[in-house]
Amino acid sequence: MRIIIDAMGGDNAPAEIVKGAVEAIREFGVSVTLVGKETEVLSCLKNEGAEDLSEKISVVNATEVVSMEDDPTTVLRAKKDSSMAVALKLLKDGEGDACISAGSTGALLTGATLIVKRVSGIRRAALAPVLPNGGRGVMLIDCGANVDCTPEYLLQFAFMGSFYSKKILGCQNPRIGLLNVGTEETKGGDLQIEAFKELKAAGDAGHINFIGNVEAKDVLLNTVDVVVTDGFSGNIMLKTIEGTGKFIMNNLKDIFTANRRSMLAALAMKKRLGEFKKKIDPSEVGGTSLLGISKPVIKAHGSSDSRALKNAVLQAINCVNTDVSSEIVKNIQLMTISKAE
């Protein structure tokens, strides 16, 4: 298996990206293609002492870099020799099995859609992070790729999330919930009300396990496995959870370093505190799948360090091995609405 990595994407590129790739090769035995400015990438590989991995590593030169300031809708046309564009082109041409980038989310989504292409029949690709919930994790779909959605988009998100949860997370009968301001069927705006009808119909037909509306306060309490929402609401929820996690950890640090007694308490609880920190650390997941794209594309966090990149590689490996896209293709006829625009 070969994973294509945008070596220039993200705040810590290329050093941490290359380091994470080397760690992934050593731990998982995967082959990697690093795409970026060749001189810089080779220098990083030398710093990592990767000479013994020459059979597992290839470097493809790309002279340009997509920055966070670039217009995500046009940058890959303007920068056709960017590391991101070249990496996606390699994936399209079958030069690898999956692609990872920690670069601009908007540019990666646009590039994956235009270069690698969506699964035929899927209206929009979706960002689908997995959040901690005390169990296998809960998928949030969409978390920012599609600000404006139709009921059909949400129906397709539900199916794609269900397939991913089964194949990647090992959930046999994923509970699908629609994010809303209340649990009653009549809650929400026109989008939520109409989407509820479509999801309920799919649930009644036995295609998905739709449990109804869910409120944000219940998402992390292991009451649901896949939360379906538009990208605007999903992104707000995701950023709120991330901020809350940082707030909790910062306050715990202040509490346990306040005095000698609290420091002793911290030592006694060091293992449990470490376990809790690991649960809410996005680096442990590594990245977010772009569901609906015909081949696996993983968006790693923009601030990814080597550990996050290594875990993104593991996620890519799992996506390739489980082939979620084929499940989407087989069931596409169940995921359309006849009156859709």
C-alpha cells in the first residue's frame, strides 16, 4: 500500500510531516510518496536518518505551495504545481491508494472534488471527524465543507456516515441522529424538518438506524454514533467542543499546580489525567475523512505534528482496507430524492 502525502501542507511542514511519515513507515510498514519542494523534503529525510527506508519512500517534486491565504476555490488552478495539486493528481492517476494533506481545508475539498472526483451520484463531499464520546467515538458529518445544504445532502451524509461507522469504527448498527434544537419532529427550520422526514423514511425502510433528532448536549454522551448536520452548524459545534476541551485542560492544569498538596494529588492521578487528555487530543485521530470522494482523501489538522500525521496515515490505511467508497456506490440508489434540485 502506498500513501501520498502533501509534505508542504500545514503549519509544521515539511519537517513534522516528513518525520510523521517516517514514523508511519517504521510502525505500519506502509510505503509513502512525499510531494513537495524536493530539496527541503530530502533534507528533512536526512535529518530523520531515513536512509534505510529508501525502498519505502519516494519524493515527487512540486515547486509551489498552497497557503492558508490563497482562495481555496481557484488556488489549485493558479498553482497547478503545488504540492497539494500534484498529490491529488497522483491519487487520481493511481500512483497511490490514499492522499493526506494538512493544508487548506477549502482547497483540499475543492481539489479532491475537481481532480479525484466525487462518487457518481453524491451531491457533495463531506468532512466527517470522529469525536470522543466514551465509546468508539461519534462521527460529526458535515463539519464545514457545506455551509448551505439541502435535505438530500443530509440524507446522503447519514448513509455515508453509517457506512464509515460500520467499516472503520466497527459499529454494527450505527445510531444516526439529526442535530437539532430539540428532539421533537417539528423542531428546527425547513431544512431540519424536511431532512427529518427523509431520514425517518430511510430508517423505516431499514436502510439506516435513524433515532431522531439529537441536541448538542447529548452528542458526547454515547447516545448516538453519527450526527448529521449542515456544515455551518457542524463547524460551530466542532469548534465549541475543541475550545471546551482546551478550557478544561487549562483549568485542570491550574488546579493541579496551585500548591504542593494539589501537585501531590496530580501525581496520584497522573495516569488517569493522561488518559483523559488522550481522549480529547485531536492528534490521536490524526485527520478527517472526506466522505463522498471516489478515493480516500484525509484532511489532517493544520497544526499537525509528527504524531498526528502518523495517525492520519493509520486512518488512511484503514480507509483503503475497508473501501467505504464501494459501499457508497452499491447503495447510491437509496440516497437520492426524486424532487432534489
